Amino acid sequence: MQQPYPWQQTAWQAQQQRIAAGRLPHALLLCGPAGLGKLDFAHLLARSLLCEQPVPLPAASAHGGGDQEPLRGATAIAGLPCGSCRGCQLLDAGTHPDFQAVQPEEEGKEITIGQIRELLTWQTLTPQYGRARIVIIEPADRMNANAANALLKTLEEPGRDALLLLVSARPAALLPTIRSRCQLLPFVAQWGTEAQAWLSERLGDAAQAELALAISGGTPLRALTLVETGGMERRERLFADFAAMLDGSRDPVALAAQWLELPVQDTLATLHGWCVDMARLQAGAADGRLDNPDLRQRLQALCERVDLAQLLHRQAQLQEAMRLARGHPNVQLLLEELLLGWSGMGGTAARRAAPTR
């Protein structure tokens, strides 16, 4: 990322003012839903700090002169790295001695205590080139218990030139003692014109951008990925399977095997979104905003065959399934158990609601 996304401009300027005033905290927790560019922001902030000649702030902003609009020059935004100095070149090459990024060593695995211990030793050293030694930990909620407890040491006794940037879409999964020792930098869902304009420009279709943004819960980067990777078409096929499962015409075990070929977290999140919308419709929000506005009529037809108590129960099941799927050794079994409980649910509810003769 060469500059902050449009919806990040205010947060970017706030951090630049802190840097200029020497008031940047030793630890920031960048939190909010996936798809808002938190990790991109963290990397850009690190580059800004390690750049030898970033674009300067105007004098009033540098001294905290009231609420300022984000500075937009003809070609650059204040605080952006130059891209050509020694610091920027080392970051581009992945060899900057004052920067580290910590992630799970394998997809779906945890961040281990060994990784954190190495980090703690490294962070006590004096910066070689930049103004700080900067670490990005992402996703921070994937630290195991021992790693999280080890990190508390540096949060309690931070080095003078150390900066920790923790990135998480699930901050509640972090230890409360870690959250309390970080300054929160929240990123929130985007429904405004800036996000829609940004997405429309990339998709070339304003209506598609508006729909994708709604489906993705106001997360522009997820919305872009959804469209560009054929997610809209997969979602249509998934809904047909979902409706067939509810009326009992699809075998849940066979369906679980078929869905295993799809990203399981995306599938579960999609199902959860449909259940939330059906619950809204069941509760009488017929004219309210839905996360899946294009499916309103079909969801209305389905929710008339499923009672509200069932829908709320299924929502809780899906939330638990999403949690378990992050480290479940047998995802197919998890899907089978989930779908077996749902199979025929719509047909059963319809029969129960039908008048007797």
C-alpha cells in the first residue's frame, strides 16, 4: 500500500500528529473486522517511522493545532515514506534491522512462545537506523497462552525506542491484560461514500460495489476480494444448497463434503449472515437494512418456515463453529455435525405450522 485507504485518512493523520509531537504510545492495538486494511495501515505506519525523509506535516498539525483535515498535497499525503532512502530500500528488500513481523509459522497455527521470546531479545537492542525498533504481530489473537503471557513482559516494561503494533480482528480473544496495556486504534465498518467510491472505481460498477459492500458487512477489501475471486457466484450456489438442505432435499453429509472445497470460514460467515437476516425478517424488520438485500424475498420465504428461536439457536451454533474451525483437526466432521442438525429444519417447521384437519 502506497498511502492510507480513503477511510483511514483521519486515523493516519492522528498518528502522524502523535509522531511529530513525540507522543506515540509504545503499543498500539489495531482492531476491527477483517477487510478494513488494518495490517496495511500497520506496515505503512512502520515505513513512515523508519523512513529517513517522510513527507512532513504542516507546522500547525505538527504542534497539535486543533482538528485538521488530512493533508493532501498534489502528489502525497503527509507522513508518507519517500520510498527511496536507505530505510525504505531496506524495508523493500525485507532486511531492515529495526523491523520484524511476527505471524504464525503455518496457516491456521498459533504464534508460539519461542517466537515471542526471540522478539523480546531483539527488541532490547538499540535501533541501528530508524527512530524505533518496530514489531507487527498479526493476528495477535493467535498467540497461544504462553506466548501472550511472555508478551506481557515487554508491555509492562517497554523499551525506550520500542513500538509494538498488534493487529487483530478478534481483540476480545486477547488477554485483558494485553488489551489494557495497548492503546486501541479501532477500525469500523464502512458504509459511507468514500468506501463505495473506492470500490466502484476498482469494480467499474457502482451497483455491484454497493451490494458487495453490504454483503461483506462494510469491509471494502473483503468486498473487492468477493467479487474478484468469483465469490458472488459461489454465494448463489451456496444459497441453493442451503435452501435445499432446509427443506430436506439435500443430504447433509454429502453437502458437508462438497462445502469442504470452499473456504470454511467464509462459508460459515455467509450462513451466519443469512440467519441474522432471517431473524431480522422474523422479528418484523421487513423494511430494515439487510446484509443480503438481493436475497430479501428468498430469505423471507425461508424464514416463514423456520421459527425465530431456531434461528437464534443456529446463529449461536455458527458462531461456535467459526471459533472451532480455526483449529479443528477435522473440519469435515465439524460441518457434518452442523448440517445434520439443520437438515429438514425448514420442512419440519412448515409441517408444524400447517393446520390440522
